[in-house]
Amino acid sequence: MLKTKLNKPNPTSKLIVRKELIDKLESGKEKKLTFVSAPAGYGKSTVISQWIDNCCLPYSWYSLDKSDNEINNFLHYTIAGIQTVYKDIGAEALKLLESNSSPSFETIATPLINDIYEVQEHFYMVFDDYHLIENQQINQLVTYLLNNLPDNIHIVLITRSDPSIPLARLRSQQLITDIRLSDLCFNSNHVYDFFKKSLNINLTIEDAKNLESKTEGWIAGLQLTALSLQGKDDISEFVQKLKGDNRYIVDYLIEEVLQQQSPELREFLLCTSILNQFNASLCNFMLGINNGQEIIEHFERNNMFIIPLDNERNWFRYHHLFANLLQHQLNLQLKDRIPELHANASQWFESNGQLVFALDHALAAGNKHEALNHFANVIDHLWKSSRYQTILQFGGMFTKEELIKNVNLCLNYFWILFQSGHIEQAESLIYLLKNHTTDEAELAMIYVCINNLKVLTGEIESVYTYSELELQHIKENVDYWNILAFLALGEAHRHKFELTKSYQSFDKAASRAAASQLIYFEMVNRIRSSFVLWTLGDYLGAYKESKDLLDKLNTTGSNNSFSNDLLSSILYCKVGNFLVHINQIEEGLEKSVRGYELSKKSTNQLFLTSCTYLLAEAYYLAGEYYKAINIVEELDAIPYKQVAKYLCDLADSLKCKLYLLTNNHDKLKPLFEKNIEADKRHAFEYILYTISRVRYHIEQGKILETIEMLKEVAEELKAEKGYGLLAEAEILQAKAHSLIHQQDEAIDYLLHAVLRTQSAGLIRIYINEGAEIEGLLKKVKQIVSTKSNPRFNKVDIEYINSLLRVFEKEKKVPAITSTDTLSSRELDTLKLIAENLTNQEIADALYISITTVKTHVRNILLKLEAKNRNESVVIAKEKGLLH
């Protein structure tokens, strides 16, 4: 950690104090956010620094650079900054950051916020150069802090451009103090005072007005002008000759400033401009000099746009704009020296243990061999600190041929590509590595990587081939790779509908992970095994597995590395899904939505896809078909088919149910035009596809075909004990026989289904199947009540009664129509309309385009049959959509 980034730049005494700005800042100090936004060189950081000093405000200061786009890096520095004032705050959050489970930013921020609640005084968290942040997750984190920090904690953002945080909403709630370009620009009075009182340069009032006009109040330009005026006899003539174009002024003044320096100083400025931060030792080594400290002190005394980064004045940087212009001049004048300068900088950073900077400069120097060594040495650290974006950035600078020279580096980079969705690049890299090595231990790890790729694409036979190869070669003590091997094997068995073997593979992976205290991987495999348990018909076992894991997470909370939102997301969805199944709809949907929203904050496509599917199914089971369609169709916008093929198959099966129930027959056609391979390699897909076709045939009245198809699929389900799906097939058999008046057969099939589901108390699996099932249940109840048939002795009469009560209750609830139902995004838009936000403000708040907002507004008006926005709010409140 570079501690200098946490030091406030101290304004020079030569700058005038902007009393009117400090008064404005003081008047807004009770608000949540102070937002200072203007182009480079307008004194943004200076005025905040003056405000803090003049008003003796307690603060933390964080000077950002490009490397801070890694959210873990950002959180580390943010916490470290707070700890410069309150040393006991953030300890729990730091433990989470240093774990290997990659918890979400909310998980880390929550204990930090809880700690901050102990602070009684007003405290200011300053983020300087925030425009360098491009990572949307960091914007979401800052928004989360703004929404949840106590009122006495304030955030100050200093930036050149507006970030993607809900500024419009904060303004509408009067929670923001805005300092803009118009506030920061020097007027002629400021210019006059600055030159005459601070710099002892005699300007006339007319000269000051002229400079105001030509520089447009740009403070850095005025400083450069002041430097250029040194030694000039006719100030007015010089000012008069300045060009009015701002960029021209900058280029012209830089030339003037540089020309006034000695050759030694000019060379120092140009050569050190490649550094984001520098100290005397680095400059001396890089340039082969011994007077770097003297030169730096000279520049600081003469206001040469050099900014100290610590109170001891050891580390410095140039003003960003000044540095950019110096680099331009360096490229023009000393281009041949640039590789050597970067090479020297790389060597210094390596000697001082700062390998990321060493790698950066080695690449800039064109020294690929040295850079690759640095990358190999630092990738484990980057992986453990979750700096995946940095790994992708550096990895993309090397060819595959260069990367495979280091196996550990190549494998780590493969997994980052794989998890980030760069499947083709990952595949190309790992096959090249496979052909490059003959070492058995290395090949075993390579086979694991390839196996996981094959699972994604559904190449089942290849999965078995590589599973066998990897398990032959992996050593017993290589726990991580063993776990991944069995995980991939479990997925392969699931594709082939070998459910018992699939469960055993996941269970073996989970047990190995538990033995090695790899808790995250233990829970991932337990989650997958619970999916298999449900398919096996062990509904309660699947629920208990998920509930126990969720309870474990909630009990241990943030004190454990595995307590993170990624795992919680899918567990909430699975628990919620079961509760909806047993007709505890309100609680079930609440948990399902919670899990879905948690998954949205993650970039893990597998968890995101799983939660989206589970929420859509929960809405379907609850009878909210249009909400279910809105959610399940969200999957089409993400590459979920590359994440897990079984989820794609489940999603298509759910779409078929929904489109049939809502008469969207035009959307069914693509589902049945797929090329389904009717073989054992793809048994899971084929079974789901067959059940979907059964539903379609029932709708078309092809009952006899339906019955035959169901008999065939039932045999396959029984062979692999797929009793979870078999119950659905038996309900459909009952429905089909009932439609052709074969009541005995229909009752018999329904009886089998009831006996499979009654111990778990499943309700909703029957409700959406319609009146035929209700009629059959009444006949089952009659037979059970009269005890006229011993086959019915095992049927729980109260279970039948509970099913019939729900059927009766649902008749009294009016059907939900598409015109009444707003999508989740439309509801979000409607809520902001009710707050009187403009389309642009809604776009800013929801991070969407204004065109998308207009589409949502149009849909809202159509669905609510409203004439305008105000009327839509009134109607929505009447319908209970808004409170």
C-alpha cells in the first residue's frame, strides 16, 4: 500500500483563500455529499484542502489513480484512510477483504458502516481525482455508502466528470452540495489579487480582465502565465498577445515554461513525467544523477505543478495536465530514451518490492521477458486480493506463446479468463499449454481446466475422458484441483441423468473441501448436490441442505470468510423456492427476490443465472405468470448458455409452461426448433424437452401421443430414480387420461404423484395444472374417506384437503393480466416518476439510457391505461403498486 495516497495535499501559501467557496462548503456541511466537479486545473483539490484546514474538519483523504479501479484495492485504501483518524474502525471489513472467498462489496461495507456508527463527530471522507474510476462496482459501493452511512459522516468527491451515481436523486432530496466550474473559475478580481498580492506581479485591472477572458478563469493556466511572466518588462503586451483558445494557451505556456528552465531541469521534467509518483531515490536511479532531492525542492518552491503526496514531502506527483503535456514533449524531444527510462523505473520498483509498478514499466519499456517474470511473481498476490481486472489487463499484453512459458501463470490466467466469460480465449490458451507440456502433474491440472470447459458446452463424452485423465494424474494432496475434478464429474453425470453418481461426485468434492477447510468450495458443492437431491425427489433433503447452509452463513455472519453474498444469493433463492412450493408464498417470494437482488451485484454468471431461474420459477408457482416471464426472459440478455447447460434446459422448460399458460404460442416455436440429441449423453436435456412437448401436445389435444411419450420418459426417470421430475410426469399423465375420460388410470397416476409429494407438503406443483387435477383430487378424497380401496391407505387426507383449499381459494382471486403487470424495471421507473424526477434524472438513478426510460414510461402508460405520468401514479396507488 502506498501510504502517500492517503495524505492531503497542502495548499501553497501563495494561493488566495476563496472565502465565498469556503462559506458555500460550510453551509452545506450537513449534507451527505459534497460534489466538486470541473476540468483539470481549476483548483478543486486546493479549495477542499483549504476548507478542511480553515475549519479544522476531521477527514480522511484518498488520492486516486488508475490502479484504484480494483474494488478490493479501493476498499483497502478507503479503510486505511479512515484508520488514520479512527484506528479501530474497519478491522472486520479488512478480514473479509483478505479472505479468498471474494465477498461482495456490500458484505465488506456493512461491518465498516456498523463500525462508523460509533463515530459521534462530523467526519469527511474525501476521494480526490474520482474521474479516474471506471469500475461500475465502485460507483455502486459509493452509492451504497451514501445510502447507509449515518448523517454525521460525509463524502466529498473531487472529479473532472460526473460519475454514475444517483446525483439527480440526491439533488432532489437536497442531500448534495455542488461545486461546479462556475464556482471555481477565477474572476478578474481573483486574478488581480492572485497576481498582485500572492505573486507580486503588477497587473492592471484591465490586464486582469483580459486574462480572465483569455484563460476563462482556468487557475492552472493563470499559474503558467505567472511563470511565463517572470522577467517580462511589458506585462500588458504579453497578456495582449496570448491566444484565446484554451488548448493553445496550454501548449504555448508549457513551451514558455520549459524554455525558461535550464537544460538539466528541463530534462528532469520531461524524463520523470512517465512516473505516476516519484521520490528523489527513484529519480536519481532512473536518470543516473545524485541531486534529485534538490531539483524537486526547487520545483516545489517555484510552483512547478508539483504536488507533495505526504507530509514529509518524500513522494510527489505532477499535476495531471502538466504531466500529460510533459509526456507529449518527451515524445517529441527524447523519444529514443523512453524505453531506457521505463526500464530503469522498472528495475527500481522491483528492487523496492513494488512488483505491479515494476511490471507496468517493464511492459512500457518493451521488455517482455522481464515483464513476464514480474507477472508470474505477482499473479498469486493479485488473485488472492481479487484484482481480476488487473490480471486481465496485464495478461492481454502477452501472447499465448509467451504465457505458456510459465505453467502456474498460465493456469491462473486461464481461470480468470474462464470466470470472466472469455471462454474462447481460455480454451485457446489451455489447449496450447496442453500441447506444450509432458509433466504429469501439470497435465492433471490442465485436464481439470479442459474438463470445466467441456462441461459448459455439454461435450459429455469428453468430460468423462478428461475426468478419468485428471483423476489418474492428480496427487491426493492437491486438494483444490481434486475438488474441481470431482465437481466437473458431477456435472457430467447430471447431463447424462446419472443422478446418484452426480450426487456422489458433488458429495466427494464437498467432503474433500471440508477436510481441507476450503469452506467456500464445500458450500458450492453442497449447493449443487441439493439441486440433485430435488431431482431425485428428496424435496425435504434438498431444502434442509440449503436451509442449513444459509443458517450457517447467517449465524457466523461477517466473522467468517465464507459469509458472502454470492453464496447467500442462491441459498435464499432455493429456500424461497421451496417455501413457495409449500404455498408459503409471501415469505418464499421475499427470500427469492432477496437472493436474486444479491446475485445482481455479482459478476458470477453461474450464480446470477441460477438465481434468475429460481425467482422466475417461484413467480410461476405463485401464479404470477407475467412477472415470471419478465424475469426468465432476462436470461436472454446474459450469456447463460455458456455458464451451465442444465440451467439453459431448465429455463426452456419453464418458458414452455409460461408461454402455454399465457397463450404466447408464437414464442413456443423457437423452443421446439432446437436440435435435441436424443441419446444418453444428453439425457437430462432430452427428458426436460420431452416433458415440454407433452405439455404442448396436451394443449393441441394430441392426448394419445402424449400418453405414449410420458410412458417412455417415466421409464427413464424410474431407472435413475428421478422421482422429482417423475411426480410432474405423473401429474401430466393423470391430466391426459382425465381428458379422454379414463378416470381410473388418471386417479392411479395422480395417486403415485401424491405419495411422492405429500411428505414434503408440496402444493403449487398441482395448482397450475388446472381444473382436471382439482376434479381428480376430489375423487381421491372421496375414495380415501370411504376407505373403499386399500391402495389409498398411505394417502394423507389432510394433505388432499390442503390442496383442495388452495384450488378453491385461487378461484376467488382475479386472474393477473399482462396489462396489469409491470416489470421490475418498470416498477422502479414508476417509483421515480412518483418522486417527480425527469427522464434524465431517472436514467441517472437507474444507470440506463434516456431512450430506455422513455420506453419504460410508454409501457407504464399503456399497461395502466393512463393518459400521462401523473395519472399513472394515481392509478398505480389505487392498484396498490405504489404506497
